[in-house]
Amino acid sequence: MPDSILTPQPMANDADYFGFCRMVRSRTGLDLEAYKRQQMERRVRAMADRHGIGTLMEYWQHLSRNPEDLRIFMDKVTINVSEFFRNPEKFEELRTLVFPELLRKHSRLLIWSAGCSYGAEPYTLRILLHQVNPGIRHRIFASDIDTGVLERARQGRFLPDDLRNISDILRERYFIATANGYEVKAFLRDGIDFQRHDLLRDPFPHNVDLILCRNVVIYFNEETKQRLYERYYAALRPGGYLLVGSTERISNAREIGFVSTRPFFYHKPA
Ligand SMILES: C[S@@+](CC[C@H](N)C(=O)[O-])C[C@H]1O[C@@H](n2cnc3c(N)ncnc32)[C@H](O)[C@@H]1O
């Protein structure tokens, strides 16, 4: 039997993988080593394979000579899947429990959608706040490392599938139908500040009332996650909340100072 059937395709060796990571970091600032190695290496290797390139260092040579391919690599390496009202029950808890509690203490909230992808999450927050508190212009800081998705987010254009959790009534009230899908109504864009921000390198805002960081850290290694959660704790105002994704859990929440009030919500005591 030929060897290749018995032996799985070898992963790139350490020198090849870490050499590639160092090159990407020095040229683009993206720290691939902070992501889970197995997943990241598989993803990068699949992209190299598509160009028929065998080693990651050769792939780097290709990327460094082809700026357009480097841009596509940067777009694809971090996964951007999202949708409006992702895990709808969490947004219902935000609307009925968390926002009323926060609004009893502060009339104008600062909310951070960290890793906002192409904008479905921050626009969902904007819709909720408009329902709960239509007269007030709360601030939403919506950040992502990927400039391509941020550009899409600023335009506020979505495919029908992104809106699958949205009722007809909300669709009528907050969206305009276009040839390919839907566009958010102009007033929803007000108050959302879309900015490129790398969670692993850039300074964090202060006095945030609510942080949503969902389906972002799943790609980070354990050490990176812990450091990030500590920084979120510091960024929150006392009394504030962090909402994580519905497959995520902060293992040392108590040591950091968080109180876990209901699943996936972490509270910074006042
Ligand atoms: C799966 S999307 C999550 C979108 C949204 N939070 C949700 O749950 O629907 C993950 C996002 O994290 C972003 N991301 C990955 N690494 C990042 C980093 N180091 N800093 C900021 N954003 C990052 C990706 O670009 C991607 O848009």
C-alpha cells in the first residue's frame, strides 16, 4: 500500500509554521501565534494548497510578492460569520433585563461590539436600544481587525439570510429592501462608531457599560483568552456586563472579579 494512504498529510513543521507567523506579524501586525495553532495552521495550509504551494515559507514568499493575495489572505484568515439577533434569547435578555438595569444607573450607555464582523451585531444592538429608549443616542463602538468587513458594516447592506431571525414588523421598521437584500435605514447608522481595532494589540476603551465579545475568542489560545477577559474586566464600568458567545465560558471568571449572573453574562460588581 502506498505510504501516503497510511500516513496523514504532515502538518508544517514548527520552524515553517512559526517562521510564517513571524513574517505575517512583522508585515501586517496580525499575531497568528495568539490563535489556536491546529485550527489556524489547517486554515493557512488550505489557502496555500489552493495556490499549489507546499510549504508555508514559500506561501509567505508568494504573499509578499502579491499584495492582492495578501489582502485576500488577511480577509479570510479570521472567520466573519454573523447574523442579526444571533442567539435571539440573549438579545431578549438584554432587552428585558440588562438594558433596564443599566439604564437605571446611567441615561446614556457606552456599548462595545468587539469583533463585530460585517455589522449585524452592532445594528442589532442599535435596533434594541431604539426599541427600549428611542429618544436617547447611546454610543456603540463596533470594532474588528478586518477592514473589509468593517467597510461592509459601514454600508449597512445585508443579504436576506442575515435577517432570518428578524420579524416582518422589525424588517419594515428598520430596513429598506434592495435588489440583493436589505439596507439598514439611515438613522440606525447614527451612534455606531465602526473602527479597525486589534484586540491583541490596541488599547481598550474605558467605562464601557456592556461589552459583547461573541464567537471571536474561540480562535484564540487559552493564555490569550485569559488576558483578554482581564482587559475586558478593566474596560467595564462597575455594574457593567460582558456577554460572551453561546459556546464560550470564562473558566477563571471569579478570580478576575466577574460574577456570572445568568448563562453567558458576566457582571462586574458595582
Ligand atoms: C465569527 S465573527 C463574530 C461576529 C459577531 N461577534 C457574532 O458573534 O456574530 C469573528 C470576528 O472576529 C474578528 N477578529 C478575529 N481576530 C480578531 C482580533 N485579533 N481583533 C479584533 N477582531 C478580531 C474577525 O475578523 C471576525 O469578524
